[in-house]
Amino acid sequence: MRAFVTGGAGFIGSNLVDRLLAANHSVVAFDNFSTGQDAFLEIARSHPQFTLVRGDTLDLPALVEAMAGSEMVFHLAANADVRFGVEHPRKDLDQNTIATFNVLEAMRATGARRLAFASTGSIYGDASVIPTPEHSPFPVQTSLYGASKLAGEGLIQAYCEGFGFQSWIFRFVSILGERYTHGHVFDFYRSLRTNPSRLRVLGNGRQRKSYLYVQDCIDAILVALNRATEKVNVLNLGTEEYCEVNDSIDWITGDLGVSPILDYTGGDRGWIGDSPFIFLDTSRIRALGWKPKLTIREGVLRTLDYLRSNEWVLSGR
């Protein structure tokens, strides 16, 4: 298989690139390096079936040129900066929705017909059903990020109907693990590294979240590609557990051996658009024979170990 991976130098994308190459597939990674890192492609660069193209998903001609000859497209490139969506709403529209349209148009131009898309559990907003299944009714959208991803899902489904594409839409919980470059473990570790005596916590610390280790996430994607055969396959990816933010703080501070004073900003959510309870029903992907290998706690601590060993990531260099 010749695979095309947008965001191929990013956190999830680079891990996926390595897995595809290890399975003897040819891979083209397409990335503008706004958040991706050259260092994440160190393993891939040594592989004869790897090609890197520096390009932007908002540049349709560049996408078409780079995608030519690909059979399977993994669209992972996105603005994942959920917290600051209200400060730059156009960014979510451009990088999540318009970019997805461009990927679909490039597929139409090049003849690629199979697409795996990184969506998000954030599209469920403040869900009325917990754990939340894929067929749950959508509430009012609470984040620009979630709204832009839901729009991308709609475009993909319409292209599957109109142009004979096949798609796998993965609604992720937050992903943890090696090459992780943003999120609560990153923020807490960077803060505690600077000042281990105090820690600022957004909200009241009782927000309930689910997380998934990156290799478990990639396992699920690869299982679904082989076993989910509908024209449009929508699958939640997560664990069968959740934790409070306070639980994660306890794991992180305990592992670091620090006991900071916790300064809560207050309220039941950390920012505008934050969902205080995210817990997805993953019975559909589990029915295909997948289950995660790591617990949330294990994923948090493995992420912390990675950050300690790769502190250059904290500065974004």
C-alpha cells in the first residue's frame, strides 16, 4: 500500500508513519511543520520507502502533486489547539474544515478513494448520554474545534456518497504518549519543572476525562481499516475508564516526588468550550477485536517519562 499521511511529522502522525513503514508500506508524509518536528521523523528518514513533502493542506495544488499515486490517505493534520479557539476562530475553519475539503478534492483529482480521518469526541459537546455512543444525538456545539471537525465529517460522508469514497472517521479522546507536544501532562510537567511548589489548574480539577495511549490508538486505526467494511465507518476511540484532572495531578506529582499547592481557577470547566465530562462508548471498535493495552494512569506516566527524557520538546525546538 502507498499511504499518504497529512500531519506526518506530528505527534500521532509520526507514530503512524513509523508503524506503516514497519509493516512494509510506502509512506508519503505531508506536513507544514507548524507543530510537527523533524526529530519525530528520525526513524522514518532511514527507510527507503519513506518520502517527506513539506507542504500545507491549504495549498490544494501542492496536495494534489504530493498525493499522486497514493491509495490510502490518513488525514491527521489539524489545528488541535482547542483551548484558544475563541481567540482565532478562523484558524479552526481553515485548518480543520477547509483543509479537509482540500484533502477530499486532492483525492478526487488523484484517484485515491480510501480515507482515515482524525475527528474528536469533542463533537459530542456536553453529551446527554454517558458513555457516549457514535449514534448519540449531537447537542449544541460547545467548541469551535469540535464544530470544525464535525463539518469535516459531514464533507467526508458526502464525498463517500457522491464520489464513491470509503472512509473511517475516528472520534478520539485525548491521546497520550511518546512525541506528545500539548495537553495537560505537557502543561503540568512544564509548570512543575519551573516551580514545583505551586501548580495552576484550570477549572475545579473535577473535570472527568478519558485518555488513550498513542500506540493503542494506532492499533485501533489499523484494526478498523482491516475489519470495518462499510462505506462510512464512524468509530469512537478511547478506554473503558475515565479520571478526574485531580487524579492525573496526583499521578504526575507523585511520580515527580513533589507536593505543590494547587491554585484552581474555578468553575466546572477549564476554558470556553471545555466539556466537563468526556467518556466515549467504544463497544463498536471493541467488537472488531481491539482493546487498549495501557490504562489511563499508565499512559499518563509513560508520557511523563517521555517528556523527562526529551525536555527539548518543552521549548518547541
